[in-house]
Amino acid sequence: AAPGSQLVNSASATSFRPDPNPANNTASVTSFIVAESFFSNGRAVAAGRSHTTSVRTDGTVWVWGTGQDGQLADGNTGIGVQALTPVQVGGLENVNAIADGNGFVYAVKADGTVWGWGYNALSQLGDGTTTSHAFPVQVSGLTNVKAVDCGDFYGAAVKNDGTVWHWGASKSLVSTLFGTNPTPVQLDGINGVS
């Protein structure tokens, strides 16, 4: 919808004892579409559990929303940490793609490296630890990446050679057992992914 457009949602409820006044049994909400200036040069947008990330055409990354797990990449963590407007992720340039997870973020740089920040209790940042990071850290040993995505507590990447790699709480993708991979491992039997 174009900026300034209205979106109207209505809901009605009936119960065992509806209110005799029918107007009291319905609710309506009107939302207006707003064009935010920070999207004027946006290349991509990703939505996480309670945060949003965008990458601009100049390769810079911007994050807003809650940041209790460090997903704002501004050095802050804890209940109540939030940014209502986008904040630039410092030290991260030349980014081609982003992905948002359950309290964490990935960015793929033009050089094929993957960087992550935020929640890391199940090694979903792929840096070999379970320490959450409020600044970007490089996913260990992962290069020549063309695409990245994430589940609730794991990451997956496709390399330029068509192989797929995964890390974090991703063992259930290849086994009936739950477990974590603290650094990326290749997904056996999958090749030629474009």
C-alpha cells in the first residue's frame, strides 16, 4: 500500500451473553501506512523475533526493535534495551545479505564471510562459543558464502561451490538426536545448490 493509505481491521465477538448494544460487540482498528526515511536506500529487510534489520544499498546494516540479547549490536544487552529508530551496526560494511533469527542476526559481506551477533546460548553465532555477543563476530571458518538464513536457534549457509553448511542447534536437521554444532559443518549429501 502507498504511504498515507489506510488499513482497517474489524473483529466481532459473540458470547453466551452478548451485550444488548451491538456496537459493544465489535472493535475496529485503523492503521496508516508510513514511509520511513531509513528505507529510501534499502536493499533488504529481515524480521526477527522482536527486532528488524535492514541493509542499505551502500552496504551498511541498520537494526531496530528490542536488544535484550545484543541484537542491536550497540554493546548493550538486558531487559528494556531497545531502539525505536534504526541504529547503524558499527564496523560492518560491504554487506550483501542479512538474516534475522530468534534474538540474533547474520550478515554476509561482499568478501563471502558471515558475521553474527545477539543471542548465542546454542552456538547459533557459529563462533565456537555459547557466549552472546552485542557486537558482530565472524562465523568461524565460513568463507565464500553467497546466502545465509536461520531457524530459531541455528544458521545455514550456501557457499559459492553449492555446498550447504549449518551450525548452532542444527543436529536435529540430520539426526533424531538434539545437539549443537558450535562451528559450521557441511551438510552431507547436498551439493549443487544455487
